[in-house]
Amino acid sequence: GSLNKFHGQHALRERARKLDQGILITRFEMPFNIWCGGCNSMIAKGVRFNAEKKQVGNYYSTKVCWVTANASEFKLFF
């Protein structure tokens, strides 16, 4: 076995805490400037978030994912 199995941990550790729901915790960086729909503040390109990623379908062989990022001032859905 592996050390992860010995310690009773998943290889992704905390990132895998919602894996049973089909959600992977990932680090997401904003690719361009956007406006928050909740508080109307601007979120700059390069701002990083811990985001939840869930596969919702396929477009031919490309995975289509729903990404949700939480921050202290706003919540993003895209």
C-alpha cells in the first residue's frame, strides 16, 4: 500500500473533501477583469480563488464544468 492509505488520507487531501458529490476543490486565477454580479465591484485579472469545479456535461470530447468561487466580499457563478 501507499503512505496515504496507511494514514487514511486521500492523495488530494483537503481538495478531495467533496469528491463524493462530484466536486473537486481547485485553485482558480481570473483570466480577465470582470464585474461582480453581487456587489458590483471589479475583480481584476490575476486574482486567485479556491474554487469548486463540477463536471456538468460534455461537448463532444471536451468536458463542460461549472465553477463556483467564494470570496469574502462576493460570490461568483460562471
